[in-house]
Amino acid sequence: MTPWLSCPKPNPQARQRLFCFPYAGGSSRIYWDWPQQLPQVEVCLIELPGRGRRMADPPITQLSQLVPQLSQALLPWLDRPFACFGHSLGALMAFELSHWLRQHQQPMPNHLWVSAARAPHLTSPDPLIHGLPRAEFMVELRRYNGTPAAILENVELMDLMLPTLRADFALLETYRYQARSPLPCPVAALWGKADDIVAPEEIEPWQVHTQGAFSLTAIPGDHFFIHQPQA
């Protein structure tokens, strides 16, 4: 097993795998219960450096460096049909991984789910935060509402987590879209009805990135609706 991947409930009988990509600051744990919800597929969780069992590994700050390493690590796991699900930053990773696979004549996902993510060709209106002083960076983390208050208020824990959080926001904020032909797989976009980070009109343009079917579905909840059981 590569350190980039965990499979909490191996399912050798499954005819399809689902690769799940985390949001900024997230680890594979955010999808830990998905195998119970999706017994018909083998759920495989992406684990990035700097978190989970890879806490000692230095985090990566550039998608142009991360995607080739991740893609190479996943190649042995592309021996059966697979799909990708990415939430927020994870959607961008899944998108770029799909393009890398096509560029290198490797198997392609048969479906791409992009969740709570601005279309990659759109410029973010938000100010850059990954290089802010600690106090200002913490204010922005609270605005995102993705980190529990108990963790934000734990100084020692935040000392441990801040380098990874900054690196993840750097992945997002230093990304530069390169125009390429649309992907052949269908794309399904999801957005939270109460999301105040990404608006639906920023998610709908994902449709230009597929040659296949496109759907846009509203889910109850905010930017982190995937943590709500009904989602």
C-alpha cells in the first residue's frame, strides 16, 4: 500500500473504486465512514503529506509538484474502473490528476464528482491568506468554519497543524489553470445551499470541462455539508 492511499474496508469483489480527495486541512479521516455507505464500491482515501499517518512528511505547497507524485503512486490502483470525488481543494486535485492521467495515456476516471469547488478556470475573488501572520490567518480559518473551535483554541495543536493548513491554502492560491480540451468523463458538481465561500454561479461553469454529461445538485448545508449525515 502506498502512503498516498488508504483503504479502510478492502473490497476485492467490487467492480469499481472511488478515490476520495480531502479539502484544505483535511485528512483521509473525513471519508472514513464512506465504505459503510457505499458497499458496492471499494472506497480509497487519498492521504496527503503532513497529516494523519503522514504527519512527519513535509507538506507540499504546489499542485504542479503534488499531482505527478500522487498520480504515479495511484497507477497500480487503476487496474479496475474508478471514479473520483473531491471536496473543495480536493476537487481541484482530482481534476488535475485526471488531466495528468490523460496526458500520460493512463486509465481515466469514468466519473468525476466536484464538491463545493469553484470551477478551475475562474479566478478567486478572495484575498490570499496562506502567507498571513498567525493571528490574521486564524481569523480567516474561523471564517471558513471548517476547523472546530476547540481545535482553533488549542495552541499546541494549532502549532502542529498550521504548516499543513498554510501549505494546503498555498496549493489552492498559487494554482494557475492551463487551458486543455475537456475531459471525456461526466462531471457532477455539488454545492451547499448555505455555502458563503463558493457561490453556485462559480460551480456551474465546471460544465465546460467535460465532453460528457454534467449535473449540478444543491445539498442542504454550508461549505462543509459533507459532514452532515443526510448529505
